[in-house]
Amino acid sequence: MLMFLEREGNRRLRRLGTVLYRLTRGHIAPHNRGVLLLTTRGRKSGREHTVLLQFFRDGANMLVVAANSGGRSDPDWSRNLKVNPTARVEIGARTQSVRAEQLPDEEAAAFWPAILQRAPSYNRYIKATTRTIPLVRLIPIIPNEG
């Protein structure tokens, strides 16, 4: 029941989180949590969709967790990226185009301990679902690089 309420709350408060993030230039998360806005293009509608996500640095890249609060399926933003891997991220006042790639299982397994150390709440999502929760790498697109 708790996971259902969390998923439903996330879905209903998505717009508010986006507005607050932009108003505060990203200063809405606890001190040690990196958060970003990820804007994807809907795989069915073609419309832009923006979500607030915690991220983890991987050099110049960012990793995001497609946990969907432990739901049975990957979140919409993750499924959108499988169809169109080009997206946009906002970190603070900076906006950048990115290309998304899902980490292979072996590489994701190597990252999980560091993620769980910084954000142990993801462990309850892992326990709540039978699916493998994907990690998605967001790679900045340098202008004129493609």
C-alpha cells in the first residue's frame, strides 16, 4: 500500500516538483542529493514530459534509476528514452541535451553499491519488485558532436 501511495503521489505532484525546482534553481533537495529535471519526448504522444529525478555522477555523465517506486514496470520516462534516447536535463540553472543508454546488467551491478550507499531508500524498491531496476546513463551531447 505504501508503494502505491508513493507512486500515486509522485505522479500527482510531478508538475509541482518541476515548478519548485525551476523557481529555486534546483535547491529543493536535501544537501547531499543531486537532483535534475529530465525532459523526454513521449513515445506515443510525441509531447514533452518532465520528471524530477535523483542522479548520481559518473564522470561527466549522470546515472538515474528507473525504479518507478518499485512498480511492476519501468517508469514512462525510461520507456520514452528507449524509443527516443535524446533528452534534455536541467541541473540548477543549466540546461543540456543528453543521450540516454541503459547500462548492461553487469555494469549496473557494479554501480548499485555506491548508489545504495548514497540513497539507501532504493533498496526498498528493489525488494518491492521482481523486475530488474534499470540504471540509465545520461551522456551530455557536446554541440556539433551529434
